[in-house]
Amino acid sequence: MYSIVLQILFLISINCTVIINSYPENECNLDNKLVDEIQSYKNVTKQIIDKIVSGGFGTKMYEDYSKFIDTFGARLAGSKALEKAIDHMVNLTRQNGLNDVTTEEVDIPYWQRIYESANMFEPYLKKISILGLGTSVSTPAEGIKAEAIVIKSFDELEKTDENKIKGKIVVFDPPFVSYGETVVYRSLGASKASRKGAVATLVRSITPFSIYSLHTGAQDYENNVTKIPTAAITHEDADLFRRLQNLGEKIVLKIHMSYAMSRKISRNTIIDLKGKESPEKQVIVSGHIDSWDVGQGAMDDGGGMMISWFVPVILNILKLKPRRTIRAILWTAEEPGLIGAEAYLTKHINETSNINFIMESDEGTFKPLGLDVAGSTNARCIIAEVLKLFTPIDKMKESEYPGSDMTLFVQKGIPGASLLNENERYFWFHHSEGDTMNVQNQEDVVACAAFWVAFSYVIADLSQDIPRQ
Ligand SMILES: *[C@@H]1O[C@H](CO)[C@@H](O)[C@H](O)[C@H]1NC(C)=O
Ligand SMILES: *[C@@H]1O[C@H](CO)[C@@H](O)[C@H](O)[C@H]1NC(C)=O
Ligand SMILES: *[C@@H]1O[C@H](CO)[C@@H](O)[C@H](O)[C@H]1NC(C)=O
Ligand SMILES: *[C@@H]1O[C@H](CO)[C@@H](O)[C@H](O)[C@H]1NC(C)=O
Ligand SMILES: [Zn+2]
């Protein structure tokens, strides 16, 4: 089972980063021969990009992507929609002439949303929109009616007398600082409040911007804690509760929440373009095919999944076979806690020394900027040199753990990169009804795809492996 520590680690990783615009050359000591070799890819990368951007392949990919999103909609882990979407991508791979596609079964949790509603009863009657957090338990059938207490931080919760929390609905209203910092109120709020006797928690949606929007996401109950229902509320309602509390008003809420929990079999999808010289060596490109049950999962992570799927498919069409195998993986069940990636790693653990580099796109496919890289100085020097082929898409950020599913591999010492893009508005839409095709822009998605394909081609074809140390 996936540990909570790991999850926090991956959630926090998104923001613990250092931006470097161009890697300090004086720390790099690349062999001239390697530099020349890398620069000799200029022609082929330009060809790849031209074919995708102007040659119609990008337009076709975007059409396939848009059709996929609109046909299958939200793809919650455990749902039939997700399994149909997986079948579709397997078929689409074959229809594009690449037959080396397999799926591997994974046992996953299926948390299903059935019914939710909430009202404020005091100081006056008002409907409150709520959106349960993944793995939340249900309320009793008659609902929970209780007084609310608004708490800004875990620190404040600790300092608050237990009698003030007991029997209450705790409303967490942390200001959005960054996703990594603020998301702990979503993932751990219920456990912390439960330990002090709360009967339910409502959490101000983890987003920097709101037009009465609700944002769901995973949460975990700590061991030995009484499981209490937990849901997101809008900034608008959380801030209203805060102001009412400051005015000395008593706030009484009634919530009804109903969910079902079971287990299902889902599948990771694996698509190989076998390497022409060292087929046992792999460059992995990946994104997750599952999504939350709200919106369409077009941004998270339909776009990232699609551009990664496209890599072996288009290189095969263009008859560009790199030295090493390019393996696209469409992870299942990322949202409930990297479950597909963890199962893959367990099953393929003795291949890890053959993974030369791992790539993941799970932070949007807006205008591409470059890469967020984890790896040794040597590895990063090579990546920086390769990025020069793609100016102006040559920004490099350095993170200990970029990405989400990828972090499990990076922890094993495998170097990797996630797509850096102009995703300032990512969390406006993340895990909400707003995550639809409307967020996507064809030109940007195609530019991401072209960069993603050409970059991974070079890494998979270089005469030298990406060094781990
Ligand atoms: C670049 O690619 C084009 C088109 O394939 C080819 O005609 C040209 O000779 C190549 N140039 C170099 C320097 O490899
Ligand atoms: C995938 O292809 C198979 C075999 O051709 C077909 O039976 C199935 O309906 C297709 N599934 C989807 C989701 O397109
Ligand atoms: C927590 O639960 C485990 C079993 O799940 C039990 O062995 C342990 O004693 C419990 N610890 C506390 C502090 O209750
Ligand atoms: C991995 O382990 C399996 C079974 O234990 C074995 O058949 C396979 O050859 C191993 N692969 C590598 C690359 O070591
Ligand atoms: Zn995602």
C-alpha cells in the first residue's frame, strides 16, 4: 500500500524547486565530442518538430486528444469509463501502426461519489456547495448537524482547547500559499481534526483563484484515527464562515455525504518503440490516464498522457528508431496515490538499472518552456546541452522530485524530467469541474508534443547513457 509519507513527499515536491535559466556552464565539463554529437541532432530535431507542427501530425494528434476527452469524459480510478478509455488508447496505438502495446493489471481502490449536500442553518439558511475528498467516509444517512469552528492552521488546531473542537465540524480556511504547502489541509485535515474529536471537516479548496469553484483530491486517514467525512468547500463559503465567526455568530451546518468503497482491476498501458541498438535500455515517457470524477480530466492529465503516448507512435510513423527503446507508459490510478506507478515499479524492479531516463508530463500542457530535472550534475549538464537544440524551449529547473508518478523512480536514483510549461493557472482548474477542453489550446499542446517527442528522441539515441552519478 502506498504510504502517506510518500504522498506528502510528492505533493510537496511540486514547489520545492530552484529555477535556473541556463545551467551554469562552469560546473559542466562535457567532453567536446559529446557536445558536438548533441549539436549534430539539430537537423533531426528540426525535422521532427516541423513534421508535427506544420506537417499535420500535430493537428491529427490534437483531434485524437479532443475526441478522446469528449468521448470518455472523466476517468475516475475504478470506473468503467477509465477501462474503456484504456481500451481506446490501446486500439488507437494499433490503428497508428504500432503493435507493441500491452497492458498490465493493477488492483486499485474504487471510491465512488454517490450523493452530497450541505446547508448552513444558523445564522441563516443558505445552501453550501461541497465536493467530497477521495476516500472520505459517508455521513450517517440522517446527515451530520453540528456547529462549525473555523481554523486557519494545524498550529491553531493544536492550540485550541479540545472542548471547542469536540462534536464540531472543523472548517479549515488556510490561505493558498502554494499547492505543496497548502494541500496538507486537504490530505491530513480530517485525521488531525478527528484526533481532537471533530465530527467532520470542510476544507477551503486548494486553489489560488475561485469563482465559487470546488476542488477535490486525495486525502488519507492516519492509522488508528476515527474516520470522519471530509469535503472541499469554495473560497467564498470558507471566507464567509470566517467573517461570521469573527462577528461572533454561531454557525450551524448540516451535511449529507454518501460514498461507496470497493476494489477494482485497472491497467497500466505500455507502448514500446524497440531500440535499434540497445533494446533492453529504456527511456520512459509518461502521463496518467485516470482523472478525478469532476470535469473531464483534459488538463490533469489528458494532455500529458496524450503527448507521451504520441512519442513512440509518431517516431514509428516517421521511421526514426533511436538506439534505446522508447517506452510510453499511461499510468492508471495516479490520483488515489500513484498506485499504477507503484505496481509497475514493483513488477519491473529488476529492470530499473536499464531505465536510462524517465519523463513525465503531469503539470499541464500549456506553452512549453523546458524541463524540470532531477539527476546528478553530470546528468543535468547533458540535459542542458540537449535543451540548447530547442531554444527558446530551453529553460531548466532543478528539483529533487519533479512530477508525481515519476518521483517513485527518481527515489531509486533514476534521472528524469517533467515538462516545464506556462502553467501559472494550472491550479485554477486542477481537480475541478473546470478541467475541460476549454483550458487547452491547440497550438500550445502541439508545441508541447513536438518538444516532448524530439527531446526524448535525442536522449534515447545519444551514444552515451545519462549518468546516474
Ligand atoms: C538535414 O536534413 C535534410 C533533410 O533530410 C537533409 O537534406 C540535409 O542534408 C541534412 N543536413 C545535415 C547537415 O545533416
Ligand atoms: C478496441 O478494439 C477492439 C477490437 O477491434 C474492439 O472490440 C473494441 O470495441 C475497441 N474498443 C474501443 C474502446 O474502441
Ligand atoms: C494502532 O493500531 C494498530 C493496529 O492497526 C495497533 O497495533 C496499535 O496498538 C494502535 N496504536 C494505538 C496508539 O492505538
Ligand atoms: C527479472 O526477473 C525475472 C524473474 O525473476 C527474470 O525472468 C528476468 O530475466 C529478470 N530481468 C532482468 C532484466 O534481470
Ligand atoms: Zn495529475
